[in-house]
Amino acid sequence: MLSRSSLLNSLHNSSSRPVSKRPYLYLLSAQCRGLLTLAIESSCDDTAVAILEKHDNQSIKTHQDSLSETLKKENAATPRVILHFNEKITSDNVVFRGIHPIASLESHQKHLAELVKRALKYLPEADEAADSAHGGRTLDVVVDGASRRKKMPDFVTVTRGPGMRSSLAVGLNTAKGLAVAWQVPLLGVHHMQAHALTPRFVSTLEDIDNQGIGKPEFPFLSLLVSGGHTLLLHSKGLTDHEILVETSDVAIGDALDKMARAILPTKIVEEDQSAMYGALLENYAFPTSRIGSSDEPYDYDSYIAEVKDPVNLLKRRPNSRPLLTKYGWAYTPPLMETRGGRKKSSMEYCFTGLVSATARFTESRYHFDPATDEIVKGDPRNPMSLEEFPEDERRTMAREVMRVSFEHLASRIVMAITALLEPSSPSSEDGDKHPCKTIVVAGGVASNKYLGHVLAKALQEKGLGDIEVLFPPPKYCTDNAAMIAWAGMEMFEEGWESGLGVDALRKWSMDSRGGDGGIIGVTGWVRRA
């Protein structure tokens, strides 16, 4: 197998990857005023389109004159990045109680073209200065019945993988068509790489979306948690990511969805129109936490499960022993009770045990009888329905399953950081560079505020409280085209493009040590000279 350095050299020098000499490379010259891209995301059930512009500190004209005036008054220099458009449409999966590939495909086919058409109206206005800087490359777009001259995107960005191949193909083929029609480059990016780069993107937004997030500089740890992935990576560079921990069974987002459907009252599940059961579980567990708001965070420290043995609670350490609740059930931390204890320190994530335990608990083999204040063993032949559970028991179950899941995530982060700090670790050879000063948490599950609390608490207890943990705003945690646009910006600036013959990739590793060579190990990349 090629070493990473050999692989990079082959990618840079191989004659099979042509060196671009296209006329639009004036964009990277000293006279460059910035970059503009239209991005498409269609890896799963979200159809998303964004228009992102990155530029210098000179004044530019946006599609909203009022916004331009406000920015001029508040800041002499315009923002480094302007997100002109960022919208998505999610397929209706309610009847399937989860993501359905055919429903997602049909939703992409129905909505993507309309979203692109709408996005074009939000391209920045072209002016004489823009015409000069961009060689007169503009588009005529009909807005409110009148033709308006707009800046043409400098390249088209699209999610190439990983994801559902049929869904990816809709976005990829649309992006190819736009790139050919406009005679601009195509850039197919890695979906999970885009998630990992999201805090870098958000840090450039000089508006309310920024929320004071600093731009993480490489190297940092990336915890990517979603319905399809659970990865802990050592992100050393834009395309250099080493997998430290990954799930050995199901992704945490998928596990939380399954447990939510088992725990939540039927009425809540049936009335919800989003099929985002993990978010429903969080709202149900902490109903006053004002999920998604900018208000004061919920006081999670005030939550302590009522237990059978308060003495054990005082002795307990995170992810160390099951916490027996007064209802007679306890969630055992994953990988704790394995044969010989061999898995206790293994660098992997495992969530199926929690899913199975939730199914057992909700079948009421044991339940708390408020009438007698005692734990009663249920009859397996005639299990109690979930609707007969007391409200406080269901809420406790929701909180406990999240606590144990998130402590499991935190335990491997602590183990990974400890290993990176070891004198024998390659990452510690450079005494002037700390191997990890920042942890980036991204993906749909990153929007869970209780996760942030559990991670911060675990790091503090292990003497690692000085490590910065960054969470994007909730709307950038879930799949969106803005993060795809930003990943495209970073890759384009590094000289990467995609050939028009690239195909959608259902699986695609981020680790260059993997079988497919990682982000730049797959075929189809074009490296500019």
C-alpha cells in the first residue's frame, strides 16, 4: 500500500490528472477580489442549495441594498464571507418513521431545480468593477419580471459522497450541468469533511450566525456525530484526517432515533411532522431548555436521577458503572460488561446495547408502581404498554439514555487525547505544537445542548478543561449546503477541482490510511498547477 506521502505525490504528479489551464484562473491572481460558488447538497433526505461569496475587505454590493448600507455603517470593511442564499427542503418521511431512500430521491427530483432557480435570484449584483475583475462573466437572471445582471459563480460545489448514491446522483448531475453551461469548474466534496470544517466557516460570518466562534486551526479533534456517522478524527490538515475512533455498529444519531421512538409517548411521535426523533427526545427530556434559542442554557447540573442507592451515586464516575434508578432499570455504559473486560478500553463506539436495553425497559419487564412505591416485575407474556408508564419515568429514561450515550462519546475523546499526549505518540514529537487544543463537534447530533454539557463536564473532571470545544449553531449542525460551499472554497483555494466524469460515492473514508486513500485518494480529482 502506498504511504500517504507517496499517494500525495502521485496525485500531484500523475499525468492521468490533467493540469488545468482554463482562462478563469485569473480568479487566483493578485487582482482576485474573491470567490463565488453555488453549492448543492443531496446526500440524504435534505435538498439544499447555497450561494457563498468569499472576498477581501473591499466594499462589494450584495443582493440587498439595505443590508449593504447596514454593513457599511456597522463596519468599514465588509464581511469576509457573505452567505447570500441558504435553503433546504426535507423529504416527508413521517409515514416511514425514518429516512426512506425512494421518498428522498423523489423529493430531490421534485425540488432541486426549483431551489437552484430561486437561488440564482440571490446571486450578487454585477457592476463595472465586478465585470472588470471577473472578465465580464455575468448572468442575466429574471427577478420580479425584470432581467438583472448577476455575477457568475466561479465554480460549482456539490456533495460527491458519502451518502445514498441515488440521492447524491441527483445533486451531482445537476451540478455538472451547471458547470458545463457556465463553463466553470466542478468541485465534488466530502460530506463529512464539510461537517468538520463548519466551525471554520461559521467563524468567518460577521453576523449573528457567528456567535463568537473562533476559527479552529489545524490540528484539532473532530467529533462527527449524525444519523449515519460516528467518528472521532485527528484533523491535521484540510485533507489529512486520521480516524481515532468509529462506531462498530450503528451511528449515534440512528440509535437516538430508535430509542426516542420507543420512549416518547405515541401522541408526540404521531403529531410530529419532522421525523427528527432525536431532537424530540431532547425536548422531551429537558422541556424548559429552550432548544435552539439563544437564551440562557438549561441548568443540566440540576438533573440527578433518583436512584436506589444514593451512596453508589456519590462514588460513581462517568462511564464507569450503571446507575440503578428507582424504577428498577439501569443503562450500562457501552463496552463495560464484556468478556474479560477486553472492550473496556477499546477505541470504538457501540450503541446497539443501549437500543436493546431501551426495548427491554419499555416492554416493562420491570417497572415502578407508584401505588405501592415498589419495583414490580412485569409479565413478558402481557407487557405493559408505554402509555401506562408514569410521565416522570419516561422523562428519566430519556435523560438517562442521552447521558450514558454522551458519556460514552466523551470517554473515548479523553482516551484519545491522553494517547496523543503520550511521549511515544508521533503527535507529541513537536514540543512546540500541542496535538489538540480544540475539539470540533459537528453533525446533526451536535445540535443537542445536553451533549455539550456532558463533554465539557467530562473534560473538566479529567483535567482537560483548557481544551476548547466548538459547536456550530444548530442550523449549521444538520445537513446544509452552506457547509458544502465552504468546503468547496477551501479545496478550490488549495488547487483542487473535480473532473466532469466523477461519480457519486456511497462510501468514502476521510482517512488517507483507509482502503480508498481518503479524501484525495479517490479518482476524479484534478490538481491545478
